[in-house]
Amino acid sequence: MTQALTIDRITAHYGTTKVLEDLSLSVAEGELVSLLGASGCGKTTTLRLVAGFLQPTAGAIRLGDKDLTRLPAHQRDIGLVFQNYALFPHLTVRENVAFGLKQRKVAGPERLKRADAMLDRVGLAHLADRLPGALSGGQKQRVALARALVIEPPLLMFDEPLSNLDAKLRIDMRVEIRQLQRANGTTALYVTHDQEEAFSISDRVAIMHQGRIMQLDTPEVLYQRPANAFVANFVGFENLIPLQVTTRNGAEITARTAEGAALTLSQDQLGPIPDAFTLATRPDGLQVTATGGAGLPATLGLRTYLGRAYQYQARAGALSLTANGPLSQPLDPGTAVTLVPNPEQCAILKPE
Amino acid sequence: MKRLAGWMLASPATLAITFLLVIPVAITVGLSFGSPGQGDWGIVQPYADFFASGFRRNVLWRTFTVAGWVTVISLAAGLATAYVVARCPPWMKSTLIVLAVFPLLTGVVVRSFAWLVLLGREGMVNQVLQATGLTDGPVAMLYTQGAVIVAMVYIFVPLMVLVLVGVLENIPEDLLQASSSLGAGPVAGFFQITLPLAVPGLIVGAVLVFTASFTSYATPHLLGGTRQMMMGTFLQQRALVAFDWPGAAVVAAIMLAVIVATVLVMTRVARRLNPMAT
């Protein structure tokens, strides 16, 4: 029933503006892949192309072995959950859920039985006779989910489904979405701009920027081993330190910044390191130590209080860095320190 | 203090409506009733007289027929036009709306004279029909029920378009995308989503057109003549030609009753078709 989705080198335009270029992506059977990025990155466009609301100017979209590219939207058999729910306001909750079955000519009693069973699964059986206008945001989204699931689609798609809900509900709902998707084993494509949401429920995440996929991998790999500066920045590696290898001693290498500050790194920990590279760290991965040791000599600037640590804006030569220091000793602006990257929280970016 | 200010602000309009509408209507309705001891029917004797007359029943029935046809045709034509207009890009939409509303910019008398020129025995339509050999002699079009209906449809379609474009534009695109993702083709989507959601607009349009054509005077007077008398023209004849004020008051009261009933029935129908509509 469930099928793999293949997006094969699609290009799309809005008028004469190119919004997607040569984008390829595959979602395996039963897998949940998220498209993550800021607005305008092309994630919603990709979803609209798969749904059939927009035609690609080049490339193909396949579901299993069926070519969807030229198929009208209503023949694609895709369950779609919208950001603003898109419930039919003139139909009751039950009629909303049964709508897809009605189009499939499922007989009346059978239709109601299946709609009620699905409403029961999302915990809304008691609201079946209400109109959508009488429901809360979370309830509406559950109805939208039930409506998309009841047609047992080979592919489910979500367009920012939780962004109109409050924070607490958002977490409950994403767990629920993941459980239902897992239980049905449905292939799913999930569009969101919320990193935590994407990482928490996806098997794989595609980080998108300007109509291209910057990196597509498991959340763990994206979070720990970003492939490029954009993704590194996106997942919170705020410090990008360009370095040049000066000596190699087995797995140990020594690299210097443009100003000549030397860092010693281990390829055992960080993987193979090319001669020219960028060391990316999060603020937590840059330790503030007294001057003199090995590391980047820097001068502290503004201090902000994070609750679990102090955060400092620091300058090391031409580099602006962000580092977190312990609560036990607040340091004043102007203090000279040495910043030491913690290799466990670093990533190596190859030159692009 | 605040309440007093509210009453003061509302008073000019309230007074105007009371003296210029409520009281005259009350007087008219009062005038339509007979005296208690009179005839078999007592105070409703004038109404019994009205319905006893075949000619008057005919006028009432004709008015219903004409208003009904005008409403149905305007609804269909208006909905089709509005559906196309609502889907146009914005610049084209405003152009099309201005064009659609054009007929409303001419006065009713001028418009009716234009129809006289078009539909008369020597009119343009007859000339074209004969020149193309579709008919041998002139066809009588003026002073028929058809002429009245055509002329009224011409003026009410723009009104309907105006009402319906707004309603159709307010139906979120998402809903149609949702319906197509659930397997509804364009036709199924139209009948199951667009049409039910347009019901409030269709009702408003239908009530407007029905009441306006039921009570119209100038068009049936100029294009229908005395043979196609409608309630409006009959009322004018009773009041200003025959000076039969009680008779005219009966006609007026019946028209009022029909209109109020229409509004009530339509609101109920709307609620039945679309529970959202109020």
C-alpha cells in the first residue's frame, strides 16, 4: 500500500522566476522525510509540485512505479494536511473525514463506519457531529489528520501542520503524528521551518536554501556533522574558524589561523582533515580559559546571561566568535582570554 | 450618559424611518382592510375580492412567473460569470467587473427605450432576423413576457455578479486544493465545496433580484404594456388611474407579504443547504 516517493531532477518557476532548480529527493517506503528551511527556500513549492497544484518545468515525480508528473491533483491519491487545516466549514467533522471516501464511491454505511473508526483513533469520536467552526486549533488539526489518513494514501504530506498551534500542543501533536505515521507505515513528506520539530520526528531531514537541498541526512548527522557552512550555521554552529594545516603527525594535526594562532586536532575524533578547512563549533564547544594555553587568543566583548551559562561575544583577530563561559566566574568586557575548541563539539567543513 | 448619547445619535435616522417608512406602511396596510360588518369575510373582504377576480389572480401569478424566471436566469448567468471573474488575475478582474457593471450606469427609462429600439417591429433584432432569412416577417417581441424578462435579466445579472464575485473570492483556495487532494475532480469540487459555500451569496442575490423584479414598475410598464400587467403596474393603475385607494392598498399589502415571505423562506433554505449561513 505504502510506496516510495521519487523526485527526479525537477525545476519549477513562478512566472519567470526560477524557484527550484534540478532538485532530486527520494523518500523510502514508510520513511518520514522533512523539508526544513526558512520561508522562500522552496520547501512548500516542492510539496505543491508533488501534490499537483503546480507543474514542474522539468523533471519527474514518481510514487512507486507510477509517474505523477502530468497527473491532475485529484488522481494522485496523496493525503495532505494543511497549515490552516482547510476543513470544509459547511460539513460536519464526520462528513469532513468521510469526504475522501465519498469521492472514492465507498458506500454510505461503510463510509461512516470508517470515518468514525478514524475519528476514534484521533480521539475525536465525541465531536463527530460538530461543525469545524466549533473546534479548537488542536482538534481541527486532528480532524485534518484523520481526513488525510482515512483514504489510506500511499503518501502523506504535511505543510507546516503545527505552526498555528501553541507550543505545548505542538509537541503533543508531533508525537501523535509520528505515532500514526509509524503505525500505518505510510511514507511521509513533512514541510516545516521549525528545526526542533523536523529533527524530532524525521527519519531524514533535507535542509533547503534558495531552491536547493543543502544536505539530506539523519538528524544526528546533520546535528553533529554538517556538510557545509550553511547547514553548520543552521544547526547552531555559530563559530566558523578558517584554518590551514601546518604539520601532520599521524592522526594529530596542527593548524593555524590567518593570524598564526595554532590549534592541535585529532583526526581520530574529527575524521579526515584536508589541508585547508573551516572548524565549526557551537558556543558551548568553545571554552573560555585563562590566557597562555594553546588556543585562540581573544578579547571578550558583551556578556549575556543564558541561565545555564554566560555567553560572550569575543574577537580573535579578524574573527567574531561566540563562546559560553561558566557561571562561577563572570568576566568583564575587555578581558584577554584563550578560547579552546572542544573537539567533541566541533565539525570539519571542507572548502566549498 | 453614554446610553443617552447613543439614543441621540440614532434619533435622526430612527425618526426618519418611523415617519417616512413605518407609519406610511402601517397606514397603507390599515387602509387595505374593510370594515368588520361588511360581506362574508369581514375585515379581509377586500382580499377575498382580490383573489376572487381572475384578472387580478393572473396579474399576481404573472408577476411571480416573471420574477421567478428573472431570478433563476440571473442566478445561473451571474454565477457562471462570477466564477470566471473570481479566477482572473487582479488587473483583469477589475476591468471585467467594471464592464459587467456598465448596464447599471444607465437610467431605467433610457435603458427601456433602448430595448424598444432593439425589439420593436422595425427594430434591429427583427431586421437582422429577416435579413438572415431566419424569419419571413417581423416577430412580435415587444409587449411580451419575454421582453420584460430579458430586459430585467439584463439589469440584474450585473448585480448578481457583484454579489457573487465577493462571495466566491472569499472561498479559500486551500479548500479546493484539499478537496482535490482527497480525490474530488473540478466538477465534484464545484458542487460539493464551491456551490454550498456560495449559498449565502446566492440567497442574498436571489432575494435582491426576486424582490426587485417582483416590485418593478418601469420595465413592465414600458416593455410589457397593459397586456403584460404586473403587480407594480397594476398598483399604479389602481392608485393613480382608477383612484381606488383601498384596492391599491390591497395590492401593496400583498406585495409586502410576498416579499417578507420570500426573505423568510430563503433564509430557511440557506440554513438547510449550508449550516454555516445565518
